[in-house]
Amino acid sequence: MLNSARGSGRRQALIVRIATNAPETQTDDLEALDRQLDLRAAFGALSAADQEVLALRVWEDLDARSAAAVIGCSRATYSMRLSRARRRLAAILRDSPAPAHASPLTLGTTS
């Protein structure tokens, strides 16, 4: 139960980190915000197991051996789970529709 609670806390912290990561330049503000919102929604659409393996890598910055020990599986199993979670996240991002609030002006700007 404690492991589950820690995992839930890490997932929530990662969602907050993704959502509050401020864009660096003003010209890219809308584009960066769109990417952050897309990523947050895509991450939230993943299963709890996928969120946990991604959080261990991205948020906790654990290597495969350490992350596998946290989950209680082999390094190879963790690596496969991470690979599959990344593919599912990429598929969700790829299949997400363009933001409704994006205007032709913001889409056509270059920096």
C-alpha cells in the first residue's frame, strides 16, 4: 500500500511538473503551452503502470536497474515496460487533435 501511495504521489508530482514548466521565450509561449497541455493530457490517459515506469525514469531519474528494484521486476522487464509506455505516450500525442484555440496567426509564426 505504501508503494502504491508513493507511486501515486510521484505521478501527481510529475503531472504538476509537466504543467508548470514555463516556456522560455515569449514567441514560443502558445506553442509551448499547447505541447505542455497535450503532454499532460496524454500522460493522464496512460495506465497507472505506464505512468509509474515513466515517472521513475523522468521524474526520479532512476537508471533501469534502480527502477526495476523499485517496481520489483528484472531490469529487462522494466526496460520493456518503459519502451512500451513511451510508445503508448507517443501514440496518444500523435493521435491527439490540434488545439482548438490555435489560430492561423499562431500556427504560421516562425522564430
